[in-house]
Amino acid sequence: MNKLITMASAAAIFSVSLQAGAQSCFADGYAYSGSLTALSSTGDVVSVDTGLSGSVNYDSCTGSGSFVLDSTVVMAGVEFSFSALGLNANADGSVHMSGTVQQLDSNGDPHLAPFDFSYDFAADVLQDDAFGVELDILALDGDGDGILGNQVTSGAWTGLSGIFEGTFSNLGNNGNNFPAYSPVPVPAAVWLFGTGLVGLVGMARRKTS
């Protein structure tokens, strides 16, 4: 049975193992494949661009990462591209994707100023075992207007909401996997540094006495 899991648990999403424990972090690379659907202000489908591909990198402890598309995207008949969108965990455990995209002309060159693209999503775990992790992207109503996705407020797509769908996966290590790490909290690091200094002072006093 599929499990609906969001970013609220640090090692539950975008991690190679769910049994890592609260002290472990994962900085993982995932392959993306899916589509972008443009919705009107009434929720009707305006266009669908399939066959998208790219990559995702995410750090489970910082709650941040980036999303890169390798393919050109068409939204409501207008082509655009971007080099990277930032990923950040929301307070409710979902993920917010935002950044700038550039509209392309008939030669594939950008000719309009970039504009912000925002999108909120959660993920459904399709697979999590020794062979890797696969996540199904679930669209959320990020701006609370009753339509999935976040409505564009400027540029060629004003009034439309874009929804990325598809999967993030590192099955068979087809993503760029990085090892788990255990960060030392800053207060603990400062405490250790401070106790070390106290110890050195004590040793110095013994020698002088």
C-alpha cells in the first residue's frame, strides 16, 4: 500500500533509507521524468507538455535543493526553459519550488525577461528498498485559490497555473547519490570547543604550578 509522506520528517523523503534515524542527513540526486499541465483560472486543462526530463538534488536536513530540467517546456503554446529552480521545505511539510524561467523565441533564444515560477508539492512513496527510491509528485494548491498549482501573475502565462507531475527516482543508482552524514549542531560544536579550551587552560595551570 502506498504511503503518503511529506517533508515533515527529515529522513522520510528524498533519502535512500527511511531507517536512518533522526541524526542522519541525506543529500541525494534523483532523475525526474514527467509532464507539465497548464490549468486555467477555472481549473480547466489548457495544455499538457509530456516527455520532460531532468534532475533533482535535495538535502533532507537543510530542507533545500534544486530542480533542473534538461528539456524545453511548452506551456499554453509558449516555449520556455530554466537552468535551476530552488526547492525549500514548507512549514506544513510540503515542498515549494520557485525560480526564474525564460521564454524562448522561434530560434530557441530567450527574448523576454525572466519571471518567477512557484509550485508546491508533496510526494507519494512508490518504492523504498535496497534497489532505490521512487516518488510520485503530488500537486498542491500553493496559493489557496482552489486550483492546483500556483497561479502565474505576470508575463505570457498570467492567470494560468502550472502543475509538474511525474516521478523522482534513483532506482539502480541512476541519480547522483551522496552518502549520509551526521551534522554536529552549532551549539554542541561551540560547547565542545569551549570545554576544550577549559581543558587546555587547566593543563597550562598544572604545568606552571
